[in-house]
Amino acid sequence: MFAVRQAQPEDAEAAVAIVRRSITELCTDDHQGDPDTISTWLSNKTVQDFVSWMASDDNFFVIAEAGGRLSGVGLLDRSGEIRLLYLAPNAQRQGAGKAIHLALEQKAQAWGLVALTLDSTALACTFYEKLGYRSVGAKRPRFGVLYSYPYKKVLHER
């Protein structure tokens, strides 16, 4: 069972480690081992950046824990964009991603948002589709060899 809570500055180091491991170990089909792509993708995944994101009133930053260990992170911007949703390599397919997403979706509804958007990796497209997201365009180049896939989930009609 995963507990999801709002991230605190003291969580930043562990959260950064999770995201960096997720990108380097799980997203290999996306970065294809290209060192420039990996370097660019990781460039803003620092403790200083995470603490800054946590401090912003425009962000809702959560972590998932199980057995006292961090399992994943999620970040929702007030615009409705999910900017981070990463899991530890050993936490996939155990419910942590769904738990994080549920917390982000609940915050979006509390903020009065009507939809969530995100740019998915190729690896995560199926996960998001199972959560009700729909593709809203063709894949687009990001940096290096990386592509992103735009998705949207309508929470409620106005």
C-alpha cells in the first residue's frame, strides 16, 4: 500500500534520486542511451530545482511512500499540466503511479480545473491511456533523440 503526501524540502534529495533513476533506467527506449539526451533531460532534476518547485504556490508536489521508502513523485502545475510523474524502478505496476495520479487529480479538482494535460514518454503512454487520457496530437521532438506525446484528460465539462 502506498501513502501519498505533499512533498517537503527534506524529501527533495530522495525525490531527485527517484526521478534520475527512473529516467536513466526505465526510459531507455526514449533516450536510447544517448548521453546528450540524458544529460539535457536530467539538467533540471536537482535538489535546488525540486525545493524551488515545492515552494511555489502554483505547484502541487507529492511523493508516494511504502514501507518508509520513497516510491515515486508527481508534480501538478496550477495550469493543469502534470510536469512530473516518475516511479522508482522497483515500484512500477504496484499502484504507486495510480496513487500519485489520484492525488494530483484531486488537487486539480480542488483548484477548479476542467482538464489535465501532460507530455508523456513513449513508455508511459499506455499508463496514461488507462487513466482516461487521450492523445491530442502527434509526437513531437523535445531534445536529442527524445520525443513527447501530448495527452489530455477532461475532468468535467464547464
